[in-house]
Amino acid sequence: MFTGIIEAQGRVERKQEKDGDLMVTISSHSLDYSDVKLGDSIAVNGVCLTVVAQNGNAFDADISNETLSYTRWSDIQVGETVNLEKALMPTSRLGGHIVSGHVDGIGEVMSRQEDARSIRFLVKAPQDLDKYIAHKGSITVDGISLTVNKVTTDGFELNIVPHTAKETTLYKTKPGDKVHLEVDVIARYLERLINPQQTTKTSHVSEAFLAEHGFLG
């Protein structure tokens, strides 16, 4: 589990096809490796990866075809900057929100607008994720825990403060860029609890349904 609070930025040093899937090498001079060991989890742009080797300021991780099918790792280039976060510890502050590191879909940045010292982004989300995105709710974008500033017809708007922009890859994110999205896990579990027999992506959860079952006042 993660919090979506980015600890460091890293660089993709190598991508190597290996027995039908992928192995990557990520380096970072600012990530604290003192407590990193083989088998540990590190979120890379919001994707939970397992450390299979660690050498100095770099680590290797395997990326399965399952992960490749849900993320943009096939398109990430050597030399690209990525967001890094080590797995949550029981003593850690939950500064963001509960993040699993399992990408739900790929969004597209539609616009970027300077607003005083902040940056406003408009992000288009896959249609099947719309129902999980709420005004002032939490969403993870490339591993970053963010608050939804506004819900639009086909996505959402974000307001990024200077510190977040500086400490993550958002400082250079531009329209047309693709980003990993992970919706709030609580929303997914809530849907499953309300519709225990549901086996497809079609949701029957509505505001009236939530009110009827005591979830809204």
C-alpha cells in the first residue's frame, strides 16, 4: 500500500524484453535506499513494482504482461522521469490517501493553465471510471495523491500547488500526455458492498440508491 505522497523522482535507465515481458532499471539519487531490500514494493508512476535487484542508486523490477496491458509502460521511454514512492509502513503518516498501486486506467491531459502560482489541469478519464470520480474526492495521477477540483462531462480538473508541481513530474506535464489513474479504493469497495452480485463493469449505483441505503444524509 502507498499514500500517493511522492518521495523522489527517478529516471528510467533501461527497458529490456525478457522471456515475453519486460524488465526495467530505475535510478534515483534522491530516494533513500537504506531500508530497501529485495522483494520490497516501490510505486513507479503509480504502478506497484517489486524490487528484484538493487545496485547503488538503482533498482530492477519486472513488469508482467498483465501490468503492461493496464499501463503505459510499453510507451515509457528510457530517460523519462518518473515518480517514486516506497511502500507504506505502519508508522508512516497517511498524508495522501490509501493507494494500492494498481492502475485502473490511462487518462489524457487535455489542458494546462497557469493560475497565479498554481497550475490547473483538465484530465480526460476512461468512461468506465467516471462513476468513481467525485468533487473534492481523491484520485491518484501517475502515483500522486490529488484532490478532484471539479468533475467534468468526461473527466476532472486538478489544481496543483507549487510544491506538488516541483516535487513530481507534474511540473513538465503538458496537454496530450498520458497519465496513470487509480481511483479511490473506498469507492470501489463501496460499490461492491452495495452490489455484491455484480460481476460486470456496469454500475447501478446512483445518488438515490446511496440515500436509500443510508450512505447519504
